[in-house]
Amino acid sequence: MFMRLHFPTTGFKLIESSQLIEEEEWEWYKPEEFYPVRIGEIFKSQYQVVGKLGYGAYGTTWLCRDLLDHKYITLKIGTPKALEGELRALNYLKTIKTKNPASLLVRRLLDEFQVDGEKGKFQCVVHPPLATSVAALRSMFPGRAIPINLTKLILVHLLLSLNFFHTEAKMVHTDIQESNILLGMNEETTKQDLNNFEKAELTSPTARKVDGSRVIYISRPLVPPRYDYGRPVLCDFGEARFGEYDNSADIQPYQYRAPEVIFDIPWDEKVDIWSVGAMVNLGPAWERKFVTGGPENIQDTVFHLAHMIALLGPPPKDFLRRTTQDRLWGWFDENGNWRGGAVIPKGNLEDAEKQLQGEEKVLFLNFARRMLKWKPEERSSAGELLSDPWLNMR
């Protein structure tokens, strides 16, 4: 049974007040937009903060003890505006009645509430604990290359979750990237891992910075870097679309934008499939296959498109004519010929993949090409991709 804990107020490293840390490093950081969470604090007379797990552009994430239900939970706290879309999507997902086991690969909402800050309310969202992101996992391997068998397992789970997302939930995620896929906890060691996190904060408090009445903590990893993780789970639904939505809106992270988004052509769930294809990387060469920068690393769509043409060939003319805006014709003439202000670089998908050889390389590139199609209707669905020969090759 959980009892309220008293966390140490001494014995930790104090960081210089002039040094920017964690959320302060965002260039748009405003202290009043981040709730000043304190380790040991209790929310809703139920959730006691154990330690800081991480931070994002508009909020922070904490491991807490649920004093009523006697378990650990993850608490995400941010401004109501920042979490409005996330909460709307999570509550919608709760309404979907399904026996599909893939629904368990989509992050669940346990509770939600608001707390008062000095200048307004803050939204709190409660989830089961998860371990780490695929992006963080990649950094643990030499050359940032996740082993191929592990890459396949992650992709299978991602496609299962997207198949549920697209077919049963009728949702478009629009923000598929490695930081939004979290690995689960090891079912056999979860309790011990969470206890270890709590013990570490009690015996070796994390470093922190005191800024007036505000304390900013250094995040602590929930599990060791080398770890037998659980199943990947699809997370972060703040940009998800469902019901009635504007399918011409600007969506997706810059590097993962589908052609129809760049060309102002109405889009559908196939933008998620493009993002998976753009995200899949087996090593450093493949990781940046769609380069978005030019000289001096200046980001511009013209460089992005030039590299897409190099890897995929020119877009079909009938596809270009679907556009609803004029800006596309600054990059192409009326016959679909490239006239953008960037040279099309040398290289293709075969050149980008350097880790695989022989039949497996051929199969992998075929798998990638099923997702990286100019026309969204030509991309395979998540369900179709699950039976792909490369993904099922042992």
C-alpha cells in the first residue's frame, strides 16, 4: 500500500541560475506557461510526484504514485491550449468499442484534470508509464543503427496501431516520427523498475535549478539504457484529425511532409504512410534521405523537393494538376518539368541504403517504395504493409 513520501530537500546538485536547462532551452520558453511542479507534490489528493521523466515544447512529464489505486502513473502537464488537441483525441479514442488487440498499441488515457497556476489553469493528463522513445533508443546503438530485426518489430507494431487508427478509429495521426513511438515497460520487471526510479530519487536526488519560487529539475531516465523493452506504443495525438476536419490544412513535421501536403492537394490517412516511409532508417545514410536544407543548411521546400525527385523520380503531371494553389507552379512548368531554384542532387534510394546487401536490400527497398509514392492512392495501407515480404523475412 502506498504511503505519502517525503522527498529530500538537500543532498542534490544545484545548477547555476545563469545556465539554461531542460525546457528553458526552448527559444520560445516562457516560465508562466510551464506549471512549477515540485517533486513530492500531490495533485488531486491522489497523484504524488516521484520524479521528472522529460519535457516538451509546452509541458513536462512526471512519474507519480497513485496513492488511491496503489500504482505508478505518468502525468503530463501543460497549458490547456497546448494539450487541447491531445485530450480531445484521447477522449475520442476511449469511445471506440473494439476487441482489436492492436488498440492496446495506442496510448491510453487514465484520467484528466486541471490545476490552477499563477496566471491561469494547467491541463493534466494521466497515462500508464512507458519506457523510452524509438528516437532515444536509436542513440543507444553504434552509428545510430537499430538492429534490423528490432526495426522490423517496431514497424510491425507501428503498422498494427496505424491500421487500427485508420480503419476503426477513422483517425489520421499526422505526426508520425520516432519521438512519438514509445516502448513499453518489460512486463516481468515493471514494478521493480518503477521502484528503482523512486528509490534513486530518494537516495540520489536529481540535479536542479532554483529560479525564485520555481524549481527546474533534470529529467531522469525511467529504465537503464540497455533494457528488455516492452511493445512499442503510438503516442502524442495533439495533431490527430478525426470527424470533420480541414484536409487541406498544413500538417506534419517539416522533414516528413507528404507530397500532397507540400503541393496543397487535399490529403487523407495516407500521409501517415508517407511519414512511416520517410521515417524508416537503418543507419546514418538512410536517416536523412529527404534532405530539407540547402547551402548553409537553410531549410527551404525547393531543396526538399529537389531531393525527393532525385530519390523517386519526377512527380506525375496529373498529380501536380490536383493542386488548389499557385505556388506549385513556381517549382514546375505546365508540363511537370522541374524549374525550381535548386539542383537535383545525384543519388537514389539504392544509394541511400548501405547497411543491407543482396536480396534483403532489394526487398527492403520494395517495402520502402510501397510507402514513398507521389500519389497517395498508390501507397499501400498499413494493413497491406503488414504482409510485406521484407517485413516477414527471417
